[in-house]
Amino acid sequence: MNIVVCTKQVPDTAATLKVDEQSNVSWGDAPLVINPWDEYAIEEGIRLKEKFGGKVTVLSVGPEQAKEALKQAVAMGCDEAQLISDPAFDGSDALATTHILAQAIKKLGDVDVIIFGKQAIDGDTGLVPAGVARRLGWPLLSYVAKIDELDPATRSIKVTRSLEQGRQSIASQLPVVISVVKEINEPRYPSFMNIRKASKLPIPTLDAAAIGADAAKVGRANAAAQWVKTFPLPARTGNVELIAGDSPQAIAAALADKLMAEKVI
């Protein structure tokens, strides 16, 4: 099977978004990590390869430093990695990212399954899996908690989706795009040998020309969503008042009177 996993490098979950008075947005000095949701996608891709054979290729759109996320994916067990990077991609929104990824995937030839984490923790849109599926014209199986059946011979797959209303069983034909939730597996830790392999693996960088990206569909100028203004929230202020009394009952009564006076209760 030819399996593709799409991942993203994001700020650490403990990072704090900062906005200055000039509308400059940054994550400060927060370390960059592989998107946590994507670890489940990577693990599931590796498990499919181990069961059915083939290879797993991991893709990421981003700057040169995103190769660190790709190396982690290879250390977990992916076979190949490609970074898709071009100054023309700067400022691309989710819609543009779907075009970039779809074009890169087309260059890989016959792909059976594309796997995403359900969303990235920085943008939190969850739009990219659906957008890539739409551009490729493939079925989308989102919020997958379990792959129940997969038959390469009949090109069929059956999965269980985790929805707010409950569980849903759904079948489709390959090729297919899948987005997964954390219930699907437990990501493995990279082995020492795979870490060494990843450190030595050459990771090619593909630019817009290499994947045939349309310049009119990428970049900040062509984003469907435009940020008109970004500004920091006003600092929170508050007062603390200590309520005294001769007994807990008296203190509670005084507190209740104040809450009623402020129309809290």
C-alpha cells in the first residue's frame, strides 16, 4: 500500500500567543513540535504498512525548520519524507494549504490512503483534510476512531467514526482521505535505530514549481480569509474584598447579601 501522512509543525501546547500594539503576532520563544494530533495519524499509517506492506510517506508544508517534525515522523517508522516549502506560500490559509498538499500528493503517483490528525492545535480549523479530499475528488472519512476492515484486493475500507451523537460505522472504496482522533491508537516512541536513520535521511524540499502549484491560489494575497486587524486584549483587572465576621454563619450571610446586592444571585 502507498500511504501518505500529512503533518504540521506547531508551537508547544504550553506556548502563549503574543500580540503587540503594532498587530505583530508571535508565539514568543516557544519550542516547535510535531502537531500532537498528527502523532496518531503517523502511528496509524505505520500500523497499516506493517499489516499490509508498502510504504509511508510523510509530508509537511512549512519553513526549513519543519524538517525536524518530519524527522520525528521518520524516527517513529515512516519510510520517506518531503518538505513542501516556498516563499510564495507565506501567509497561505487553510484553503491554500489544501491546494498545496493536493498538488504534492498528485506528484507521488498512486496513493491508497491519506491520513491526517483531526486538526492542528495552532489554527484549530480542522478544514485541511476535507479540503484535500475535495480537491482530489476522494471520499473523506473524518474523526476515525478505528479502522475495522481494509482489503487491498477489493480496494475497500470500513471504519468507525467518533461523533458527538455516538459512533458511526461507514464503508468506502480506496483511495480515501482519513482524519483520526486519539482513540484510534497509542503512538509509539521512536527506537534508537530509527532516530539514527532519521538524522541521516535526506529530506527533499519541493517548491511551488516542483508540485505545480497555482500562484493564484497560494500566499497571503490570495487567502480566502484576510486578517483586517489583530490587537491584544485589555489586561484584566479586579478587586479583592475580605469579608470578616464573628462566625462562619455571619460571614456566609454577609457574602450572600453582597452577591444579591451585585445581582450575582
